[in-house]
Amino acid sequence: MAKVFIYPATSLILSDLVARFGHKPLGAALGIRERIQTAGVDSPPLQITPEEPKRGLKYAAVEVPSGVRGRMAIYGPLIEEAEAAIIVTDADLAFGCMGCARTDELILFSLRQSGIPILELKYPANEEEGVQFVAAIKKFLDGLENGGET
Amino acid sequence: MMAEYSPDYVGTVTRYVFVESPSMTPGELALRAYEASEGVLIKETCFGLQVTGEPESVDRLIEEIRTFDPAHIFVKDRGSPPGDPRRCRANLGGARPGYLGHEREFRILRYITRGLEELDRRGEEAGVPEPTPPVSEKKPLLDIKRLQELIETEES
């Protein structure tokens, strides 16, 4: 079972397909869950505390906006943990403010730099593309049987 | 103002179960899931369920739920527990954050279902053509005249 980072990190389809084909999807929910379930001094209603931008310094320079560093504190450890990644390049649901948009760019850059096997594809727009989409993901995941090594 | 934060449901996992099926409604899914729940907390929603409990129990239940209608039931992790005041629609007065993303992907689920059924039907040996790899295209820049029009429309 390999740990597969999914982008968009909140994707239902990618999360389901990765788990369905026997691997562990690494998405935003895991990082958020860890923060929500950790007791401590917090400032509800936020899950991101002032500590996060400091932790994000590992992934982005100090002059990068704290919004990006705070988000990278969630995604960075997941990317480090990932043994493979699946990226949907035309995900119009992965949009947002500059913090989200720049974090997304940094996530994609970090994934491509990390050297792990990556599958890039587009969301299907018809049934035939749906068959190709699922087949491509299955083939990619089947090749990861040895913990993500290809 | 910093305040002490005591989390609920520590050590549990929460998963969303989406059902997009011609033969099963979220209500029916919930009834069948309750029968197999064995202590896992189940919340029925408009699109399916949220299940919360110990990781092993949730895994077992999800495995069981998937067998009801394998190509039409989709599962993903959720970070927040059910009814979390920071996420619950009841406290926010509108769609929960993340709902719109689900709505967007929900429209594509029928293609995924088709893919799963077709792959199951064709079996392992059947070759499926690879999807064409996405080409990164540069988005066209906004035309200056179009920008002027937009500004004028906004001002009037």
C-alpha cells in the first residue's frame, strides 16, 4: 500500500479511487483532522494557529505571505510522506484567494521536484473519457505495489 | 482572544459517503448502514452519509457499505467531526465550506461510475487507450479594450 498525494487535495473522486484500488490517499482532510483533534490553546473558529506559519518556513521563505506558509504547514508534511501523486490539472474547483492559489502552485512545484511518480490527467467530460480516466489511475496505482517504487 | 480548546471525538475518523445511484437513495443507504453500524456514529445527509468512529470500525463499515452498490458509492475522508460548529451549515447560514467542491465533482461521478463498470466488464486484459496527457496552455491575456469595457460596466 503506497501513500498517494492527491491534487486537488480535497478531491472526492481521487480520494475514492486511490482508496478503492488499495492505497492510502493523502489529502487535506488528514492534516485538518490532526489539528482539530489536538488539544491546546487555539483561537476558534480557526484550525490554523499562529504556530503554523512558523512551521511553514520549512517549505517557503520568510517573505512568502503567512497565508501560504500556514497552508504549507498542512500540506508540506503530506507531500514529504507521499510515495506517489495524482494531479488533476484542470480542476476548476481548486481556486481561491491568493493564499490558496499560490499554495496550490507551490504544492505542484514541490511534487514535481520531489521525484516521486506522478500521474497527471484531466477530469473526464464524457463517458469514454471516464473509462480512460479510471483505467489510467488503476494502471498507475497497480504499478505502485512496492510502496510506490517504480 | 486565545481560549483553551478541548477537541471532541479525539482518536476517531470521519468519512463522507456519497451515493449517486439510480437504485439507492441516501435514506435507504442510511437504513442499511445503521444495520451494519455496530456502534459507529452515522449521520444522514442529502448526498449520503457521514460516518464517525474508531478507525478500524469505520474501515469495516465502509467496506460493508461499498458492497451495497460498488460503482455508485464514493468515499472520502473528512477532517472535521459531525456538527463541528466551525463547519456545520447550521452555524454558518449557508453552504458548508467544501460543499461547492463536492457539488462540482458530483456532476462528474456518472462518468467515473461508467469507467468503473466498464473496467469491471472488460476485465484485466482489455486494453484501454491512455488519456491524452494534459498540455499546459498559456491562458490568453486579458485584452485591454475588454478590460476597459469591464471597468465601464462596473462603474455604470
